[in-house]
Amino acid sequence: MDWNPIILTAKLALVTTMVLLIISIPLAYWLAHSKSRIKPVIETLVSMPLVLPPTVLGFYLLMTFSPGNAFGSWIEDWFGIRLIFSFTGLVIGSVIYSLPFMVNPIQSGLASLPSSLTEASYILGKSKIKTLFSVLLPNIKPSLLTGIVLAFAHTVGEFGVVLMIGGNIPEKTKVVSIAIYDEVEALNYSNAHMYSLILIIITFIVLLSVYLINGGYLKRFWK
């Protein structure tokens, strides 16, 4: 069995999760506290990957990133980066596709905090940024953990988006989900079974960890 798809999948999931965390915290904070008229539009755009077929999103990203398109051509000419059929393109596609899985839990956590917590921080002279990182985020650790785990697990299981953008290039864009599809097409069911079993084990461990930590079971165990 080729282990490269598993390594590439883990790398993609880790990079995507880190990028999502950086993007999602300020976005979720704005969504949780903003009264702007465009807030429903932004919330809709963020949540659209939850209901859109992955192939639809993948198709339009493929068209946008293609060198035959103005944007894709500009990126390649000015930065020397080809987004389609590349790991960079996979990351961008995965970030867009998994965005709601990170933003929504963090937004819900921030929105559930009492306003008095923020007001008290301002009275003590803390800025908005310091309040966010030293007061608000420490109080929504379960929401942060949920967002991180869901984004990671969702990226691990991607198929349609990564196939449309990255194709099927060994050691470059061929992730586990695509490897499983290839093995089934070639009637190599034993390899497909091994890849699938590895994904099941990884997702089970990751999700179980969230429930154990958020439910306080680990603290009870160590006591």
C-alpha cells in the first residue's frame, strides 16, 4: 500500500486547519457582534458549502484558478503560482469548503458569552484585540476545539473539491479519498479497505477526543 496519500492528506488537513483558524477567529467575532445589514449575506456565503454539492464548488474554483481565466493567469504571471493541480490549490479549495465548520462553532461560542464580560474588559483598559484573545477566546475553548476538529476531519474526508481542483497526481494532489476511488476502480478492494479503515480510525479518534474533552471525561478520569 502506498502511504503517500495518507501523508499528503494529513499535511493538507493540518495546513487547512491552521489557515482556517487564523481566518475564522476575526470573521466569527465580526459575525457574532456585528449589526451590519450585510451580515446575513456574509453568513449565507460562509455557510453555502454546507449545502452545495462539492463538485459545484470545485467546478467554479477550477474555472477561476485556470490559467485560461483572467484571475488564474494573473496569479501565475505575477506570482509564478499555478493553483490548479497543485497543493496550494488544494489548500485554498479546502479552506473555502471547510470554512463553515470552523466559523460556525466559534461564532456560536462568542455569541453565547454575556456582554458584561466584554464591557468589564474594556473598563479595565483592554483593547478589542486583547479582549478577544485574553478574555473571550479562553472562555470558549470547547467551541474552538470543536471548530478545529470538525475542520480537520472534514478536510480529511474531502473528495469532490480536491478531485476537481487537484486532479489525481501521485505525491502531489492524490489524497486518501481519491486513492480509495482509484483502488475500487482497479478492483483492488484490499487496498481500498485499508485506506478506508485508516480514515475511519482517524476520524473516530479525533471526534471521540472532542466529546471526551468537552464532556469533562478526561478530567474525571485523571482525578
